[in-house]
Amino acid sequence: MMNIEQELRRNIKELQEQLQRAYNRIKILDEELRAERKKAYHNERFRSSPSGWALMEDHPEYPTDDK
């Protein structure tokens, strides 16, 4: 009886440790995902905003003094 109880306690401890590692991994992945979304949002916003002309594929032509 004592042997089974010890084994169950050990299994519970191992499962709790696995769960804690999983929570930590989820936290890290969530932070990485938020950073990527923030980066993508700012990149898209800059490309699509009127002030983002420097990143446009076709730059506007500049007037020249050729008369």
C-alpha cells in the first residue's frame, strides 16, 4: 500500500513539474507572438500611411531644374 502511495505522489509531482514547464513555454511563446504582431502592425501601418512614402516601391519623381 505504501509503495503505491509513494509512486502516485511521485507521478503527481512529475505531472506538476511538466505542467509548470508547459505554462512557462506558453508564456514565452505568447510574448514572442505579441512582439511579432506588434512588429507586423507597425510595418504595415508605416507602409500604408501617407508618411510612409520612403518605403513605397515606386518613389515619386522629384522636380528637376532642367529648363
